[in-house]
Amino acid sequence: MARRAPMLVLIALLLPVLSPIASAQVLSIEVNCSPSELVIDVYPGATRLGTISCDLTNSSLFSESVDIDVTAPGFTAAAPGSVTVPAGDTVTFGVTYRGDENSLPGDTLSMIDVQVTTANGVDVSLVGISDDDNVTLVIGSYSFPYIEMNRAYVDLEAGQRYEGLAASVRNDGNAGDDCHVSVLDESALLMRGVNFSISPESASIPADGIADFYIVVEVSPEIEDARVAVEFEARCPSLGIGPHKEVANLNLSAASVSFIPNFAAGEIPTWAYAGGGIIGLLIIATVGMVVFKRIKRVVKSVAAAEDNYDDDWKDSHDDDEFDDELDDLDDLDDLDDLDDLDFDDL
């Protein structure tokens, strides 16, 4: 009996406090949290944080001390360990969740448990006055493309078609997505005479997966010497948090000037027409000079022949001989002498 005396004394001391509480059943606590669903982004660069707000309502006649316990598998949760709620009052507290980077997308149920531990400073934890609420934590899906070119520099000549350029795109996100590769400022490059075609147009890339894109470059025959930095962009429009870019440098070489055109292929440059005209004029001039020289030579020959003829004629008609011939003619004029002409002498 002696051992029971202290216990009986304690019960007697607590009866004035516990009797009204127990008889009136006025100890109570209620917790309500919002929102009921919380989306947390875990992509690189995100805060990976989310916060909910919970109201603790004490409708009893006693000030209550309430313990708070939060469970959230796969998350780090931060909340007050306990709060004091005055009689007939409501106290608000927050719960902050943090997800792990690159966590897989999905839903997790988080429980918020509250329990009254004291009422007016008296321990009532054994009474078991408690409540709970829950919130659904959602890890957001995202894709995160990373592009890498197989070549940093490409040498291209005018009129060339090059098929050796390729891009590898890796999805560093937590969910698959349809991704594609494009050329920035493509219209400006096309005006310079550089055309690109990329295949496939798009590719479905799972999380941590890789897809290859093949790029054909065609250069106009009229391209000028230049070095062009071309930006290629990988983008996953459905879930992508942003594009990623990579540069490939094109060293463009204009067509070299050749003085031996490919006439068999119908290649007749402008200078060939001009050169042909000049050569034709030279040929005509040369032929004209040759003909002129020959005509001049003939003229000289004729003039020389005429001079020789005149000399010969003069020589053949010496004055004395010419006078004798005239005398003979005078004799023939004498008709009287015709009768004396003996034809046998002829």
C-alpha cells in the first residue's frame, strides 16, 4: 500500500485538470494543407523546391502544444517540429520539399501528421489527440538536349556537295521527347550560296538516349572566299527546357580561274569569246599583210618588166638602124620601083 500512495497522490492532483477535459471531450486538433498537389521541377538550374501551407486549428478551451511529423519518400522535407496553438485559434505553418536533381518523373504521397502533446502545459500525449493530411508531390517531366558536331571545321570549294557533316544529340532529361536539329540564320546562308539539308527531320530520344542527324552542305558555284561560322541548334519542343547550340566553321573557296575551259562540257567562258574575236582579227590582219605584200611584189615585178620592155624596145630601135629602115620604106614608096622589085629576092 505504501508504494501506491505517491501514485494516488499524483492522480488526485491531476483530477482537477483532467476531469473537465475528459468529461467535456474538448481536446481537439485539425490540420488542413494546400495545395493538394505540388509540382517540383528538378531540371538543371531549377530550385527543385516546392512549398505547401498548412493550418492547425484548435477548437478546445486549452492551449495546445502540437508535434508535426512530415514523411515524403525521395524528398527532403522541412517543417517546424512543433507549434503552440492557443485555445480556439488557428496557426499556419509551411512545409518545404526539395527533390533530387534528375529525379525520374512521377507522383509521391507526402503525409503531414500532427499530435497534441500538452494541454495547458499538462502532458496529454497518451490521450492520442491527432490528425493528418496529405499532399501529392509531382516530379515534372523535362527533356534537355545536348548537341555535339562531328567536325569543327569543313573546307568547301565552289560547287561542291559535302555529306560528311553530322550532329549527335543526347537527351540529358528525365523523360523522352521528339527532338530536331536546325540551322540558325539559314536564310542568310542561303543568300550567300550555302544550302543545308538535315535528316531525319526529328527523332524520338529517350532519357539518356542519343540520336544522330546527318547534314548535307551544297555550295553554289558562284561562292566567294569566306569563313562562315554556322550555328546548329538542337531543340526538343514538347518538354525541352531550352535549346542547345554548337558551331561548325565552313572555309569557303571560290572557283579558281582556268585558262583551259572544259569545251567538251560546253564550258565556254566570256574571255574565250573575246579571245576568239581578237585571234580572228589577228588572223585576218596577217592574211591581209601577206596578200598586200604579194600584190606589192607583183606590182613591182610588172613595173620592172615594163621598164625592161621599154629598154629593149629602145635598144631594138637604134637611130641608125631605124633610119635605114625608113630609107627602105621611102624606096618602096616609089611606085615606079615596084616594077623593078624582084619577088625572087624576097
